[in-house]
Amino acid sequence: MRKILTAILTILIVQYNSFAQTEKLTLQQCVDVALKNNPQVKQSGLQVEFNQNTLEQSRFQKYPNANFSAGQGLNSGRSVDPFTNAFVEKAVTFSNFGLNSGVTLFNGFQLKNTIVQNQTNVQAAQKDFEATKNNISLNVALSYLNILNTQDLLEVARKQVEISNQQLSRTDKLVSAGTLPATNSFDLKAQVANDELSVVNAQVNVDVAKLTLKQLMNVPASQDIDVVRIAVADPSLQPYDATLDQIYETSLKYLPEVQAAKFRIESTKTGIDIAKGLKMPTISFNAGINSAFSSAAPSQRFVTDGGQARTLDVPSTTKFVQVGTTSVPLIERVSIPSGSLQNFGYFDQLDFNRNVQIGLNLRMPIFNGYQVRYRVANAQIQQKNVEYQAEIVRNQLRQNIEQAFNNMTNAAKRYQATTRQVEALEQAFRASEVRFNVGALNSVDYNLAKTNLDRARINQILFKYEYIFRTKVLDFYQNRPLSF
């Protein structure tokens, strides 16, 4: 009893885990997961952010800059006193501070054209982002359809096994009754084995199709998923509602990769204007305020107070008269301003040394080693390069559309042919089955009729989905939603 309960519990746990881990996803859910997890989509989104930041930074180039600088140093030995500009022979510590600003008033419209170019680059990156998402969405949709295709083929294979088993059971009874020879039973057993192998192969194809979808969604292969069945109707095989030229012309208007190529051409045209702007003069304005401190400066200085000056008679230190053998200094009258000695500290010196500068600058290029000439030439070469790249994109697009349209047309013809073939082989198989049951047909001919019908049904499903695949690709090129 304990073993039985353990076995039942194990079965329940396995079934629960299978139910819990298997997730049925709709097409939109698969697309959403793929767009969220795909690293190419993330990388393309980062490129949009990068170009957007470059655009914002170029816009701020129009405004004045502001920079603050500060320095502290020590001079020893013979050096220049930063305060007096006189030579001193002692250790001097010094500090300097500055606040400066500048703005470019004109530089041949380079700032303006750079902003325009960066705006175009952002638009091109956004179109690349859309193209990446569209390609991922298309691949997911086709992989989703492929799962439905393989599941339909698996269902056909299972029905083949079921029919073969039923016929084998009926034949065994007739053999036991002596109505049919035993070789008929042996042949049908071999047919059942072949049909069971077909089921295994079909299941493998389903697993491979699911693995492909999981890889597009960037989810672990160990995650068990399934897709929600979509009612994919049999193709009406009516002519496609757009011609080859109409599909191509529509794709040129809507496909983001084509638009991205156009934006890159516009960007390189602006790049030529930027290079030509180097030939023109540059006008800039700058202003700044600076100050400095030196330890060699006196710690005190005489500051007048605006009062009346005093007059004093003092002996001269440079002028003398000779009285006998004695030099007598002359008496000089000097004027002493009214004031007093005051402390001359760190911030007092910074205030005293403060200076302001304002300037308007002009730079006129005359000769710079033909840099402008070759920059313009390289910009023109870059424009031709992206024009050729845009042509490559258009040519590749046309070739893809032509291939998809041709494949759709061929799939439609094959589906029509296999549909008629299935109808004819179904009638032939029903007749063979009746003859086989009454012993008028041997097992080899019976199995041949069944095999021909099975093969035709498989081809019908393959061509059906091939037709749907190609129509969806053509719909994608016309910017139509990926719905069924």
C-alpha cells in the first residue's frame, strides 16, 4: 500500500510540475518577450540614447561656458614675487584664482549645422531601432507559425498510426479466421512501425521549432512553453491584393531601414556644410576675473584716510653739504599723507590683486595645410558612401520582395496541385481499403495507397504554411500588422 501511495504521489507531482512549467503563449506575448529580452534590441535602444545625448550636448555649445580655476604653489631660491614681480631669494608661497567665461558668436554656422546633423543622426538611430524590433517580430511570427505547422504534421502522423493500428486489428481478426494470409498482418505491423517512427520524427520537429522560438525570445531552453493555437484558415489562393511593384513602392515609404538610409544621406550633406564652415572666420567673446596671493607681500601697508597731510623737516639721506671735513645732511621738507598702517591679510591681498578682463576675438583661417579642403573632400566621399549604402538597402529589399513573391506564387501552385492530389488519393485509398478488407487487394498495394495519401496530406500542410509564411512576409514589407 505504501508503495502504491508513493507511486500515485510521484505521478501527481510530475503532472503538477508539468502543468506549472508549461506556459501557453499568444503570438503577441511571444513578440513582447522577444523584444524585452533580445540583446540586439537593447543595443539598438542604447544607440538611440547615445545619439540623443550627443544632440543635447551640441545644443548647449551655443551657450557661454564658465570655468573656475585655483592653484597653490611654493617657489624657493631665486624667483619672481607674484605680488611685486621683483626678484627675491627666499621661499615664497603663492595662490591664484580665476573665473572665466567665453562664448562663440560666429564660426561659419558650424554649431547650427552640428545640431542639425545630430538631430538627423537621432532620427536614423530611431529608425534602426524600429527596424531591429520589426525584424525580431517577423522572425518570432514565422517561428510561431512553424510550430503550428509542425504540430499539424504531428497530428497527421498520429492519425496515421491510429488508422494503421485499426487496420492491423481488423486484419489480425481476418487472419485468425483464415480469410487473409498472415503476410498481410506482417506487412501492416511494419507499416505501423514506420508510422510510429514518423510520429517520433514529427515530435522532434515540434521540439526543434519550439527551441527556435525560445532562442528568439532569449529564454532558457529548459523552460517548457507552448503556443496558443491560431485558427489558420486554408488559403483561398486568391491573387495577392498587391502587385510586386506596389509592394516595393509601399515598402520604400514605410520600412524603417529605408528611412534610416535617407536620414544618413541628409546627415552627410550637413557634414559637408560643417566642413565648409571651417573656411569662415570665428568670432568669440570672453571675460574673466582673476586674483593672486604671495607670501612675499608685506603683512602691513599704509592706508590713507583722506585727511590733511602733515609737513615735516627731516634730514636728507641722499643730499649733503661739506662743512670743513664734515658732511652735513641738508634739511628737506616732506609731506606725509594722513593715514595709518593696517594689516594686509590673505583676503585683503586677494581683493587688492583682483583684475577683470574682457575680450572680443577674431580668428581668420588663411592657410592650415589644406585641412579644410580635405575635410570637405572626405565629407563628400562619405556622402557618396552612404548613398551607395542606401542603394544597397533598396536593392536588397527589392530582391527579398521578389523572392518572397515568387515563393508565394509557387507555394500557391503547389498547394492547389496537392489539394487536388489529396482528393484523388482519398478516393483511391477508400477503394483500396474496401478491396483489402474483402481480400481482393494485397497488403503491399494497400500500404502503397496509404503511403501516397499520407505523403500528399503532409505536402498539403507544408505548402499551406509556406503560402501563409510568404504572404506574411509580403504583409510585413507593407507595414501591415502581423496578425492571422
